[in-house]
Amino acid sequence: TRRIRIGDLRAAKDRGEKWAMLTSYDQYTAGLFDAAGIPVLLVGDSAANNVFGHDSTLPITVDELLPIVRAVVRSTRHALVVGDLPFGSYEEGPTQAIRTAVRFMKETGCHAVKLEGGVRVAEQIAAIVRAGVPVMGHIGFTPQREHQLGGYKVQGRGDQADEVLADARAVAEAGAFSVVLEMVPGEVAQRVTKELAIPTIGIGAGVGADAQVLVWQDLAGLRGGAAPRFVKRYADLAGELTTAVRAFAAEVRDGAFPGPEHTF
Ligand code: KIV
Ligand code: NA
């Protein structure tokens, strides 16, 4: 079967079919998720936290993220691959935003880009779309603005719901093909999803969105420590890997590995 296109996602919304998006930052997960039928893979700037060991997404650069996007694109056959524009790579205005988006498309072969913000980046979204590059929006809590927003907080509670709606409308009117809703009340996500013709992708936004996204290490239990409330762990990879490497080390210590079957 062929590569997923943005029109397929719109058609899924029209049919009322929900779908799952995952992050990926390497060839093995990209290949596995692609083969498992995940239609959209996001090479998030969350690689800052999940690959490079930073404690926020702010430090990752375009030059660091591009080779990772390239690896994910090369390792997929069906999934639509979205490259996430890092903090600092589009804020200056439409010209900078187009330049960065074009680098992602030319240097990685990805199929779309994502950037954070609503009303305040509508010009950038429109400019990138005019350049021929599909854009995924991202509103609600936007991690690149962590310090402006005063930490990881639900956005759009009470009176602030109208701001989330205004951002959603701005992103859609600017021509985005979909929009991530991060940490907004379920009711607000449902209103946005009903109002917009483009698919909404929730993370901490309840069951009302058209699609859901999680960071793969979170859903697979690879990351240690406390996870946000919106994460569900479907596996314990941290436990599995720890057991495996302990067994390897123990067998090396007592001479059980390598055996004759591993020896030339
Ligand atoms: O970078 C990322 O992982 C994201 C998703 C959580 C939407 O932006
Ligand atoms: Na991101």
C-alpha cells in the first residue's frame, strides 16, 4: 500500500475514524511503528528530552534534529512523517519559517512540519503552506513556551477556553492540515474538534479528539520516573531491558556467555 497523505487524514475524520500518532527518533522504532500501521510518525523536538538528555525541548537545534528525521523517513514505507520545528527556528517571521521548513523537506524527505502556537504564528503557518509544505499546528500547552506559561499547566480552563478556540481557528484558517491539542480540558478539545474540519490530535486532551499522540518511550515504559497524568503505559521496556542487561552481565561474570554455539 501507498504512503499516507494529508487527504487520507481528513477523510478519516469525515468517516469518524480515530487514529494514533507516535513519536519516533530512530530506524528500529520507525520501522516497527510503520509496520504496525501507525499512520503518522512525529519526529518531535521532544528528541531533546528523549534522545539528547536535556530536561526541556528548548535546547535542540535544527542541525541536531534533521539527521534523526532523515533516519525515520528512510525507515518507513507508509507513515506520513512530520518534522517538528525547534524553538528559535520560526519565531522571527514567515521568511525564517519558510527557510526552516524548506530545509526539513529538502534535507530529510519528511512529508510535513509542525510548529507551536496559534494566533501568534498564523502568518508563519500560512507562509509555509503557501510554499507547498503541509503544516501540523500545535496549541494548548506548548512546551517551547514553558517559561512564558509558568510551567507544565493545562491551558484553556474556564474563561481561557475562548483563547484555545481562537488559536484553533487561526491555525485552521492559516491552512494547517491538522492540529495537536496538548493539555486542554476534554470539553474544550471536543468543541475544537467539532468546529474544525481538520483533524485534531490530542495529548492530555481527552477522548474527544480525532486522533491521539504519545511519546513512544512514555507509552512503552522506557522512561523512568513519574509520567504525566495523560500517559498510559502499555509496556515495561525499562524493566525488560534491565532484566536483559543484568542477565547478560551475570552470564559474562560466571562464564555462561558466550557458549560454544556463539563461538567460531
Ligand atoms: O515533540 C513532541 O513529542 C510533540 C508531541 C508530544 C505532540 O510535540
Ligand atoms: Na514538540
